[in-house]
Amino acid sequence: GSGGGSGRSHPVPRVDAVENGLFVGALDEQMARNHVPGVSIAVIDDYEIAWARAHGLADAGRRREATPETVFQASSISKAVTAAVALKLVEQGLLDLDGNVNDTLTSWEVPENAFTAQSEVTLRRLLAHAACVNRPQGGFGHDGPPYPTTSNVLNGERPADNAPARVECVPGTEIRSSNFGYVIVQQLVEDAAGRPFPELARELVFDPLAMASSTFAQPLPESLEARAAVPHDENGQPQARSFNPHAVAQGGLWTTPSDLARFLIDFMLAGSTGTSRILSEAASREMLRSQFPELEGGGFLGLGFALLEEMSYDAAGRPRALSFREHGWLLPADLPEQPGHVAPQDLHGLEALLVLADVSLVEADSQVPVAGTGYHDLV
């Protein structure tokens, strides 16, 4: 059942149309069929959060209902926020988007090999998965506490139990999705600014956008812990939460759909009015520009964002559609007839929705994936 709602007044039929149009069949039926205990939805309309609703449970074990204030682990949606933090440091002159990251890294360096001798690992390539960095098999597990440091994770040293980060092809020549790449970005950001990544994200993104329900801090602050969704497995059974507080940039964001909507609205405003509270118009547009269209699979990759196929700006300069690297979508509220498929002509400016679902993936580094495999199952 519904966990309540918030936002502007809205015609109930329109809410029902969005929720029913989003899923093949009734929402409750789809959640039950796919063992998804909780879903939270926010809708953006005319640069504002039109409404937010939650369905189901945040904790199936204790029968605690999900609400619009329930915080979920955002998994790879984190990457868009991480990219915004990095671009802000580029604007401040602390990072170089196209320079060799080893010129800035001090706590750890990308191991040199025959591939890096031919081309450099850069921040742009890391953010767009074009740096040829390996993907850790099994995620970022560990034997802690004590928890591994970021450099422990990158070196593959105990108490981390992952293989070390390495470059496996010539940077800039292939697209290889890599969580390791974003852990390198975390280390790069921390070395450049001399401060922990969660603090920088709070100062540079969350506070300016009033994202009070968002954090990269682990363990969760007490105020958020009380309303955090519990991990559930593919059968909808509650699971113990695990985390690594020093490897969070790739997937450690905890947030709500409404907070993510505030993040997206800032990019929408930057595209249409040139105003943003976190980045310049140029930086915002760069994050939403296809970075490596010449590479297979690179045409839809921006910086932290993935761009829906054939999506661009409308006549007013507004981004027509976005996705958050595999796990989250900004889609039109007036949905097309075929759920799960969005064509350019189906997108209508700023009317959009954002969905977070509590469902677990098999990957060990995604304990509480949001709008990931379960999202694909639902649409």
C-alpha cells in the first residue's frame, strides 16, 4: 500500500496515470511479482517537485512502511553526483579534466604499464568509463572493521579483499564500465582538496541544493539511519547491510527521489536559463554531452550521466532525457504507450519522474541497488 505522499496539489487521476503507466500492470502486482518490497517516486513538473509518493515497505522484516522521506542506497546513481563534485573542483582550478591524474594523485597512483605509456588516464576518461580501468570481481568486500582505506581498496590490500586497480587497455580507446574508475576519482578529489569525499559532496552539492536527506557518509548519520531502507534480496527478504566508508563515490550515495529531483532540476535550469547553484552552465552542459561518440558504447555516456539514445536538448535548451548510468532514469510524466521504451517524440520538456526501488542485485558491491535490476524487471 501507499506510504503517503507530498508535493503540490495534483489531480488524483494524473497521479494514477503516471504510476499505472510506468509499470506493466498494476504497481502492487508488479512489486509482488518481482519481490520488490518498496518503491518511491518523485515527479518533476515545470522546474518543481510536483509530488512524491512511496509504496510498500522500507523494512519487510519489521513491516515498516516506505515514505517519501525513506532514504535508499542509490547505487550507480551516485556517479552523477560524484561527477558534479569533480567538475566543481575543475572549476575551482584544483583538478584538470584532461590532465594525467597521476600529476594530482598523492595518496596513490595509477600503476604505469604498456597501456598508460601510450595514453594517459584522465578525469574525463574516468568519469565516462573510457579509462580502461578494470572492474573488481565481486565488488569491494573487506574484512573490517577496521575498514580499508581508499588506497587499500585501490591497491587490493587487506583488509580489502578485492584485486588491485589496473589499466587493461589503452585509455581513450574502449568503453569499460568500472566502479574502480570512480574510486580513483574519489581518491583524486580527496588528494586535490585535502578533505574527505563525503564532506566535499555535502559542501559542494547537497547543501547548495537543500538535499538534506542525502549523504555519502558511512555509517549513516543518526538522523538518516532511522529512516533508511533495509537491504532485501531477490526474494524480498531483509538482509544485513554492509559498507565500506572509504569507497563510496561509485555507489555509496543514500538519498530520496525528492532530493535527486532537486539535483536534476539544477541541471534543467542550467540548460534553459543558465542558472545553477552548483556548476556553471558550461560545466553542466559538459556533463550532459556525449563524451566519446566514436567509441562503441560511448555515444550515450556523458560525465557521470548516461544519455538516453538520441536524446539532446529541446528548442529551449533543456535536456530532454537523462539516465544515471544504468540504474536511474529521468523520464516524461506523459509516458509513451509502450512502457519501458522512450522515443524522442515522447519527451515533453520538464515533465519527468524519478523512481527508486529497493531491490538487491547479485553483485556484492550493490547491497541496496536502487532502480537497477528490479527497475528493468518492472518496466
